[in-house]
Amino acid sequence: MSESFTDTVKMIIKKIPKGKIASYGQIAALAGSPRAARQVVRILHSSSRKDKLPWHRVINSKGGISLKPGNGYELQKSLLEDEGVKFGLRDIVDFKRFLWSPRIKK
């Protein structure tokens, strides 16, 4: 039996190491649906707490935090900074330095 997209996304998110970030689109692509970034957002929103996902390590494709100030933004930034992720101008993360590059099994 093959895993569902949701289960695959959760498994991928759990593998993001401390001090690294991934984008919603990157996770969708790794899960086999490159155009399903919004589904990744939905999965994070509905499953982060109950599945203990490291939700804070997932950011948008521009290198920024998608949550709004006063609605989780500060917590996500603080959690990432605690792991050593640095923010530049306009609170953008340098993908070249902090993007997670998993090894894909063939």
C-alpha cells in the first residue's frame, strides 16, 4: 500500500534537521506533487501540533515567514533563530546557506 500525500509530507517535514529550512513548494515536490504547496500549508496547519511536526522550519519560496506579525510570526522567527538560522534584510533567510538539501533515494 502506498503512502498518502499527507503522510509523505509529514514524514518529509519530520526529517528537516535543526538549523535548516525548507519551502512549502520544496516539500510538495519531494512528496511527488510540485504544485501542491498550498496543500502543504493545510497539512501543517491541521497536523503540526498533534503530529509534533517542526512546522517552524517551513517557510515560503521567497525565504520569508508567511505567518503575520501577532499571529505566529514572532514565535516562528524565534524558534528558527534559536536553531541558528539567521535572517537578513526584511527578515529573509539565505536559501544558499540554510536550505535543507535531502538525499533522495532512487
